[in-house]
Amino acid sequence: MPTTQKHFTDTIFYQVELTARYTKMLGAQLFGKLGIGLTPEEFSVLDTLIANDSLCQRDLAKLILKDRANTGKLLDSLESKGLVERELSVKNNRPVKLIKISQKGQEFFEQSYEKLKPHHKIVEAKIANTDLAKVGELLKELREILEDSIDIDI
């Protein structure tokens, strides 16, 4: 039976938020140290586009949990660097711009990810594989519970 926390800072919600902030801060520092030339958010857009070919901005925004305006800024930056391309298409009888990762973007992503892998492996080596899997499963379960419990507009 769960105990009642006296303070918000004692809750799992705060611990997840604090961990997310810490991870984001360290990620930004690592990207700078490695000379990636992108923010972690821009990098995650490339990764999302690799995993999901030809998305429109609205669908991409939902996947990366950003509003469309911030997603547009990320895409503008990536497009100016030649890493993504937008092409006019039609979806549900409406004109949309589909976003695709360019060949340059694909190569850039692969080179950058190779630089990041050793740092991921250092962290993973300190945590047992079974524990990593458990954490991933528990975080996914928490997201699903939150999604079912709270009406979220993403």
C-alpha cells in the first residue's frame, strides 16, 4: 500500500521531472562537448523522422511532445542546415508539408549517434540490463496510466 507523501518533492512525479531536467541539462552539455552542432531536441527530431518516414508537422509535434510552433522552429533550423526537407503533399484533402530527413541529415545523424554511443554505454554499464529494462517498462506504464487518468491535449 503506497504511503502518502507529505511534500510534492517526495512524489514519483517530482522525481521523474527532476530526472528529466537533469538529463536534458547533461544532454545539452554533452552535445556541446562533442561538437554535435545540434540541440538534443533537434537530434530527437532527426531520430523521430528516421523512425517515421514522411510526417507532417502536426504528427511530428505529437510524437516529440512539442507544440506546433516550437516544432516549426526546430524544423526551420534543421532545414537551414540541410538536414531535413519539406515537400508539399495532400492529407485528408488538405495541403500539408511532409517532412523527410535528407541524405545529408541521415549521414549527419549516423555520425553524431556514433559519437554519443560510448557515453550511453558508460551509463548502461553501471546499471544492470534487467534494471534498465524494468525502468523502461515502469516509465512506459506510468505514461500510460497518466494518459488514461488525465485528459491531455497534445
